[in-house]
Amino acid sequence: QSTSWQDSVDSDQGQAPPSDVPVIDTLDAIPYEVGEPFVTEVFKAGGNADVDRAFTAPPTTSAQLLNARSWLAGLLPAPKRLPWPVLGHGKLADRGELGVIGFWLTIDGDNPHLADAAALDGWAGDAYVTTSDAGSSCFVDDARFTDAGARDKAVAFLEPWFKADAIQAGLVGATDLHLTACH
């Protein structure tokens, strides 16, 4: 589209009031904040052919989206899905993966800095479950990193989240991290 059309859209979109929960605004912006730099890097690396390839066989993890060149080079295969953690107390409420973006937003959800996501380089998968029971809820996440150094860097980055939400973080083996919180 023309520059004037793009400016008009940007102006209109800039008028929307922020939500009461800033992380929601951040999540809504992820396709733009992460997608545009991803496509730009893919284009720089291999032109339209690589962009077309990314549309027909897209990245499957947020780590791949944040590291386009490594993804293109085949250095960031999708990790093997981790088993669901053992349920805490109560009935299953939700399960899924936080991924790099989910972990990143625990720290930067209100004021995101894309460069901060590099603290999570080395993420190799995670799986979480949440449970609820009579006014209480529990969160359990098992995360894996490529090596102890990557895990330790992630733990240091995530420490404010652990403290703010009373999350117990346990190191498991050389690469894994077990997170629990019940409220």
C-alpha cells in the first residue's frame, strides 16, 4: 500500500486505548513485533523464495520466530514435546506450553523489550498444567534448556517473576527446570 495509506492506518490504530491489563496489549502486538523482524531477516537471508518457504512450512515455536537465521539454517528444530507435568491438587484447568514468548512476557509483559528474549536462548521445550480446587489453583511447568548455561541464564532472567508470584524453581539434572506455584 501507499505510504499515505500506511500512515492513515498507523494513525487510526494508534488511537485505540490500551487495555487495563498491559500484557494483553503486548500479546495482541506479538504478530507485529515479532513477525515483521522475522520476515525481514528471512528476506535478507534468502529473498522472496525463503519468505515463501516460511509461509508454506512456518516456524512452529516462538524460539524459531525470534531467531530467524538459526531457524533457516536448521539449527532450531522444534523440540520434542515434553510430557505434561504431574498434576498438583485439584482438577485440570489448562495445559500447554509457555514457550520463549510466554516466559519472556512474564518479565516484560508491561513494557516489552524484544532484545530481552535473548536471555531465553537455549529454550528446548516446556509443558505446563494448571489445576483448580475450591478457591485454590496450582501451576506446574517443566522446562528444558539446551545446556546448564542456558538454563542458568534463563533462571536469572526469570527470578523477578519467581519472587513476584511465589514460584518455586527447582533445577533438575543438567538442563531442566521445574516450576510450581499454588495459591
